[in-house]
Amino acid sequence: MRMRLTTRLLGLPALVAAALALAPPPTTHAAYPDRPIAIIVHAKPGGAIDLTARLVAKVARKYTDVPMVIENRYGGSGAVAMRAVLGNKADGYTVLAAPATFVSTVQITRSNFGMDDFHFLVCLTEAPEALITNRHSDVVTFEDIVADARAKGGRQIWVGPGVGSLDHLMAVKTWDQVGMTATWVPYDGGGEAVAALLGRHGVVYVGNPEDTKGRPDLHIAAVSARERLERFPETPTLLELGYDLPDEIMWRGFAVRKGTPPEVIAYLDDLLGKISRDEEWLSFVALNSAKAVFYRHDEFTALVDRGSRDSVKYLRMAKILASDEDPTGRRIRVLGWLMIPVTAVIMAIVLRVRRRRPTGVVVVAGLSAAVAAMFFVLAWGFPPPTQGQNVGPATIPLIWSAVLALFAVMEIRADLHNHRSVEHGRVRLVLGIILLMVVFVAVLPRVGFFPAAAVLLLGGIYAIGYRRHVMAAAVAVIMLAFCYVVFIHILGLPLPAGAWFH
């Protein structure tokens, strides 16, 4: 047995060597890219940035075997698209088609992400901002615009996509330079705004020269450029008209999530560089009256930073962003926070007069009333809805204020008329509801708002001991429908769709 064991042990190295010789070589990570690259576009198909991204994907096939595919993630003025990129790995397989309007999107939404979360690869095009009119209306030239604005005293209507967008800021800058006032009416996209101009629902449309392509009824009254455009030699620049607006441009480029490996960035830079020199690409840019450029990371980032600093000033001028130095806004904020102790004093006086000791229900109702009062006061500091819109920035705090106030009044009234004894031993219920809220927050990014909210609502209903299943389901459905109507249909706010459903 010892001889057999010794023989086997002596033969073991030979067996290991043979196994290693026959084994396949160790696997290594495939070189980037080894699968399709997604370009995330914030606009609906057919928009300028969408067409730009699609041509980039088409021309890229000449220089790489890996396809680029377009994914349209519209909503939130670009916030949905930006979140889609940041929600994926920083591996270069998710690229953001980034227009200049994203600068104001980040500032307006006050999101938990910023432009610093992206690595800006390359800027490929610049298009001057243009003031466009309906050539069949009474206001066609820039001089007509100014005269009509002064005659209407602020009632002249300018149209364009979005509130706080680059086009909106261009309008505000123009009004500031000219010394005039007008009204901005936003639309969901450039196409709808152009239709409003053609239907004479507005006097001026703010966009780019490419918006007039195939639309002979549109006239460019002025452009923000240092020199007249080659395709529109009769169109004056704002600079030659005497206004210091020579470089208001809509740039378009591409970005990835910060932290993307250097070798991946180098690959994308090289690919986009080849595209920028391609004849098909150059022809596309020229036909759209834009300028083909190739700004690498440092120059592109500097362009973004300048836009960020500039937009803050004009967002405040348009009363979209509140100024930290605004004394009225500061007084409103102080008054809003004072609502909490004021409500507490009022509650104490009421209980003293009624000779009642505060129960837990009254305390919760009092806190709800205090928060409702605070929301109501703080809403005064929000700008009013833009003309043509039914809601504005103050809508959500006012909705919460009404709901909390109603809840507080009902609870306080019921408690004062029917003094209920304080229930003890409900620690499990409290812990259960807290657990449900933790689960809601945890699953929200993956499954989206509506499935997560359904779990929270149904779990809370059953946690308090309610066992009428049909009624519980009906309540959950009604609440989810309410959220859909208010937040998506009326307010136009995109709720999280969830990474599992993208």
C-alpha cells in the first residue's frame, strides 16, 4: 500500500502538468467595445438632437464594427436621460447626447446630480440662436418685433420649448438687451412651438436656423452670431443691430458618466474625431446651418462651465430661480419656518381652553397643521405659473398643504369632540410602517414608482389591521391613479420608471 501511495504521489505532478497543458488559456476581459453602445437622447424621435445622434450612429458604422443604438428617454427636460446614464455603469456602453439646454435643467430641477457627474467627451456642433417670425404676420423683421413689443407693453408672446431652456434664456437676454418686456409661453417641443407660431398664437419663436428647414412660411428676423450666416446672407446679426449677443449658441456633444476608464474615453474620442471629419457628417451639419466643431474634453468642459455661470443670472432674471440675496424671498422663508412654533402655540391655547391633555393623535395632527402652514407660506416665494400653463413651481407644495391641512382638521375635530384614550403597545405597527418605508425607498430605483408605491400602500393598509381586500385594492388603485394624473398628466413630472423596466 505504501508503494502504491508513493507511486501515485510521484505521478501527481505529471497529471497536474498534463491538465494544465490541456486546459484552455485563462480568459481576459474583451477589448472595448464588444457589444452595442447606447446613445441616450432626451428628445422624442425627430428632434434636432435626435437627428444628430442618429447620424453619428450611422457614420460610426464606417469606423467600428460595433453598432451604436439610439434610446429616447424623454421627460424632465433631460433629467430622465441624464439619470439613465448615471444609473448605468461607467463602462462607456451608455453615452449621453448632451445639448446646451442640460445646463439649465440641472439648475432648475435642483437634482441630486450635476454636470460635474459627467465626463464631457467631445462637442461636435454649434448652432446660433435665432429669432424666428411668421412671414405672413404683421411682425416679420426685428424692428417689427421691437415696435410691437413696446406697443403691447409686455403682452407680446414669444414661444419655444420648455421653461428655463436655452431658448427661453435667449428670449430673456434679448429682452434685457433691448430694454423691452414680453411673455414666454412654453411648449413641450420645438415642433409644437413652431405650429403655434404658424397659427399666430405667438409673435416670435426662439430656436435655431435649422428649424426653418422645409418651412417657407418662417422668417429669421435675427441671429446671435458674429457674422451673417452663409445660407442666410440677408439675415442680420444681433451684434450688427447694436446688441451685445454675439455668441448665444446651442452646442451639442456627447458625454459619459464620470469614472469611465481612460482607455474607453480614448476610444470614444478617436471614434468621434473620425466622425467629425467625415464628409457625410460635414454635409449634414452644413445643411442645418450649424457649425461643425471638434472641442475635446478640456475645451468642451470650459464651454459647459461658462454656460452654467451665465444661466444662473438669467434664470433669476426670469424668476425661475430665486436669488439668495432677495430680501422678499428671505422674509418668506423665515415666516414659513415660524409657522411651526406659531401652530404649536395655537394648539396649546385651544387645548388649554378645552381643558384637554394632548393625545398622540392631536400631536400628529398639530405637526401636520404646522407643516401645511409652512408649505402654504413658502409657496408664496415660488414664481407664478407661466402664461399658458395651469400649474407652476408652487403647485406641489400647495397640494401638500391642502392635504395635510384637511387631515389635521379632521383629526383634531374628532379628538376634541370624542376624547379618545391613548393606545399603548403599538410598537410593532410603528416598526412595521418604518420597515415598509425602507423597502419602498430600496426598491424604488429598481422597480419604479408605481410598483413600489403599491407595495407601500397595500402593506400599510394591512399593517393597521384592515382586511377588506377588494376595498384595499381599490384604495391603492385610486391613490396611484391620483399620482399619475397629478404628477405625470398635469404637472408633466416624470416618476421613476425603474431600472428593471428600462
